[in-house]
Amino acid sequence: MTRRLIILIACTALVATACIPRDTSQIALDEEQTISQFGQTWELDYYVNDAYQCGLSGDYSFMVMNPGGNPNATAPLWVYLHGGGQGYWDENGDYQGLSFQNEDSYNHQETLDGLIGGVQARVLDVNGQPEDQTLVRRIQEGYRLLVVSYCDHDFYSGLGTPYPNHPTNPNAQVNGLQATMAAIDYTAANYPTTHVWAHGTSAGGPGVWSLASSYGFEGTPLTGVVADSGAVTPGIFDILDEYLASGQLNYMPTWDPAGTSEKVGFFASEAIPAYPEAQIADRDFREVPSLFLIGSADPFCAGDLPPIPAAAPGLTNCEHMYSELDQAIANQANSPHELHFLPNTGHVPTHDPGPANDIVDDFIAEVLATNPPPFGSD
């Protein structure tokens, strides 16, 4: 076990002191908006945190969507971390990431209209009607929704370390986890909140695990997290060895996981066992119940390509990639965690009607049946 992980684990005893430094003092209300849809009215509050700058322009922002028709209600908080891949500047100044992205992908401040549009694109069908999916269910159940911005392109996991090879600012930092935790802390303190859940899709999946780990270590655990179609895991390397150079994956062929590891740091390091299966197996992590949903045919884990030689017979590449996490959960006695492979399913199934959303509902019910304390309570 590395010294850095030992230090992080030691945070459990420091419940009065934040282990992940973050700043809420520079958060300010920037804009308010009221929207009406489906016979209901929602009040939206948009905040900007000047303590944390985005990769290329602007500051970290977040949106609070209050319960429909009852904006001051005491409610559970559903924190949503949307997808967007990840990327870094290499030593030549070229931006490396997904094949359809560039340096302007998620390195700029997200506006209120952008955050609203991002939610609407995920919850409405082609006719503008709400789909039966996870975000819609939470909104309809009266949850307060917190949508955080993604503007350091870092899996929401940056800890204030230098932004390597930044093209314009040698003092730039990677702040995704700090800014996200600051947004959660501020919202829970300023809006009447019971429980706090985090739901990450695609790149948001690693982000919610970083949140689960960090809040768990600090002694103020989240109620639970849902990681849909994303987690940092060493299982990716077999797939990259087989398919990256050929250009058959969604990554640029010149992308190198070591570049992302260098940029993000602790929670994406190849050398530090901060990934889920390591924490579950090595230190029996169970402070925050975590649900992992994986589409077995997801192209982002080569589920649409022939199984690699290292995959066990009958497994898709996605099932191979997450097999050690699946085994770690199976081996943990009375584990609070779950991993579900969804056959013939692609990327981010909680965005679409289907069984993934019922799995989320069942997970929430199982966690609440244990009577978890309200967020931040002693």
C-alpha cells in the first residue's frame, strides 16, 4: 500500500477537518430562471465559484434545480455528473482524448443555458416528452437536482495539482473534485437537504467514485452513488493493448492513459490503488454503497468489438474489463456495492427507458432500508 493511500485512509479519523481542500467562500449566485414544462414549474439557481478556474476560460459553475412547485421543500439531493470523456495536452502541445473531441471540449465554463440544455437532452424524447429514466424519476419524486459543470476534463477528480503542459497558463490547476465537493457542500448547507446521492454517467462514473471515496474517508459519507458506464480500472489496459493503435476505439490512436493519469493524479494513477476493486478488496471499503452499471455491448469499452484473447470464454470486452471489480464485490461479505452487466446494452443505460432504471430504484430502496443518517449529521 502506498504512503499516499495510507494518508488518505487516515482521513477517516479527521472528521472535523476536510481532507480534500475546497473553497466555498467564493461561490455566488449568478443567475436565476424559472421554467415550466409538463404542467409543473421549476426554479433554477445558477452559481459560479471563482475559487476554481476552468481549463481554458471561465470558472466552475453549478445549477440547482429545486423540487417542482415547492422550491423550499426539504428534499434529498441528487447530484448529477454528466459525461464528456477526458483529455490532456501532451508535451508537443497537442490535445489528446476521444476521437471526436479537442481542447475546447469541456475546458470552458458551462453556462446556465448549457446546463439546462444538457439535462433536457438527456431526459426528453424526440417529441419533447420526458422519458422513463433515472433523472426523470428523481425529478418526479421531488428530489432537488444539483448539476455540476465539467470544465477541467479530468473525470471530476482533480485535486488542485498543476495542469500539465497547459498552453497558456503555467500556473493552471486541475480542480474537478475540489470544485464538485465545494458545490455539494454549499448546496447541502444552503438548501434543506436530507440525503445526498451522486449519479455519474460515462466520465461522471469515475467522478462519483472519487466523491464516494473522499466523503467516506472524511467521515461524512454520501448516501450512495450510481456509476453508469464508467470507472477507472486497470482492466482497460488489455483492451487498449489490443485495439488502441488500430483506431477502432473511441480514443485518438495517439492518446495515452499515462497522460490522463499524470493530469488527474491520485484517482487515475496507474500506481496508486484508489480504483474501486482495490479499495473494496484491500481495505473493505463500504462507507458509501456504490452501484456500477455496465452495458455489455458498450462501444466505449469495446463491447462492440470481438473479445480480446485475454477475455474469459463467453465474456464481452466490457465484461472482461470490469471482471475484477465484479469479483471484488462478490468476495466482500455482505457487500453494500452492486455491479450489473446489462446484456446487449450500449453506453449510459440510465439515460434511456429500460431495466437499468429499475435497478437504480431497487438500489435506492435497499440503501434507504438501512436507515442511513442525513448527510452531514453526527
